[in-house]
Amino acid sequence: MSEAEPPTVTTPEPAQARVFCVANQKGGVGKTTTTVNLAAGLAKVGQRVLLVDLDPQGNATMGSGIDKRALNLSVYDVLLEAATVAESRQRSDVGGYDVLGANRELAGAEVELVTLDRRDQRLRGALRVVTADYDFVIIDCPPSLSLLTLNGLCSAHGVIVPMQCEYFALEGLTDLVNTIKQVHANLNRDLQIIGLLRVMFDPRITLQQQVSEQLKAHFGSKVFDAVIPRNVRLAEAPSYGRPGVVFDPASRGAQAYLEFAREMVERVKQMA
Ligand code: ADP
Ligand code: MG
């Protein structure tokens, strides 16, 4: 009997989650709707997802069917390093993904973080421990370029920018693009704009079509193919504590977000 060959040990790298920020410093542009429906859409196509709510309004938490007023631990505790992500996350049963929730307490973190070291790297450090648990981490940012948003950008591989095709849409992008460039240069070499997502789109409005064409001419493949229509079912879903793609899967809005989720899965394959 010959000596057994020593087994060639190939320990595969554990799959690492891709982390995306949904950001736009304007309020009411569809960040939270995009975060919640992307998370639920990715879950529907079999991806393991963590949603991180970085907005003290807690809308993404509520929209996932989790009561923000009843959180024992939240992203606030994680940012202050008083708790881990594993201790603080909750399951969204309706959405099929995990949630690191937020509520009003988070507004205080902004002030408390300022005097602490690594104040912009807190979320990144906390997420690193759980990246093997997920395929995607999706972060809902507040409507500002604040320290909270900075924590999101420092944690992410990419930024998803939802935008309405309005007259000043391009102009409004300048500050965000500059911030992303600075973060890329100084704090997070991984960061890139993954894409612009046209939301609340109404093809009957000529101006929206024109701005949409301008976006494509200007940003090319950075504009996602999926287009999210204005659809009342998406707006109704949060009051039922459900993502739109779960609340009314057949609606046009839900179908568009599912298509977007599939597009994200494809984009991530190209990034790898
Ligand atoms: P943000 O997080 O950027 O402040 P939201 O996602 O909360 O924006 O959206 C702002 C408002 O617009 C909400 O009332 C939401 O329900 C509504 N909304 C978002 N996307 C759509 C859509 N595609 N169709 C109709 N209403 C939408
Ligand atoms: Mg929001």
C-alpha cells in the first residue's frame, strides 16, 4: 500500500458580502423605497441580505415590518461600539432579510461620534465581522452628506444613486459625486458609483424622457437599465409594514424593482 498523498488543502475564501450605499443628499428622492425593495427583491432571487438603516427617521426599518420604537439595539449602539451587528440585527420575516434598524436615537450619534477616533470607520469595522453571512449589505443613507452618510460610504464597495428625471437632476449630483471622489481618494479606495437609478419615472412626461436621455449620454453604462415607474403601490406598501415587492408582487413598481435586483446580481458578478 502506498502512502496516502497528503490532501491538498484548498480552503475556499468565504463568500464576502458586497456592500452598497443608497445615497442622495436630497430628501424624498426614493432612497428608502429603493433600499427596502432592493433588499426584498434580492432576497426573492435567493440572495442573503442585510439592510442597514442609517437614517434616524427609521423608515427603512418600519418599511421592513420592524417597529423602530421597540428596538432593543440598533445601528446607534453599533456605531458607538456598545453592541455588535450580530447582537443588534433582527429578521424581517416579511422581507426575508436581516435588518440593522434605526430610530430617533441615531440623531444623537452624529454629535457623539464627532469627538471619537475612527469616527467615519465605525460601521465599516462592525460590518467586517458579518460579511461572510451575506451576499449583499444594502445601506439606506439619510438625506445629507453627514457623518452618518460618511460611515456608509466608508463601508461600501459602491453607491447606488436613485434620482428623479427632473430639470435640476444633473446639477444636484455634483456635490454627491465630489463627496464620493473625496472618500475614494482619502478614506475608501474600494468605493465607486455603481449606478444611477431612475425612479418615480413617468414616460408620458416629455421632460423626464429628455433628462433620462441626457443621463444616459452623460453617464453611459453607469445608468441602470431598470427604470422604476411612479407607482402608487410602492407608496402604499410601507403603511402595511411591507416592501412593495412583497405587498403587491404583480404591480409595475414591484416588477421593476425585481428587475433591478437581478441587474444588481449581474453587476456584482462583473465586479468580482
Ligand atoms: P427618501 O428616502 O429619498 O427620502 P422615499 O423612498 O422615502 O425617499 O420616497 C419619498 C416618497 O415617495 C415616499 O412617500 C414614497 O412612498 C414615495 N415613492 C418613492 N418611490 C416611489 C415610486 N416609484 N412611485 C410612487 N411613489 C414613490
Ligand atoms: Mg429615506
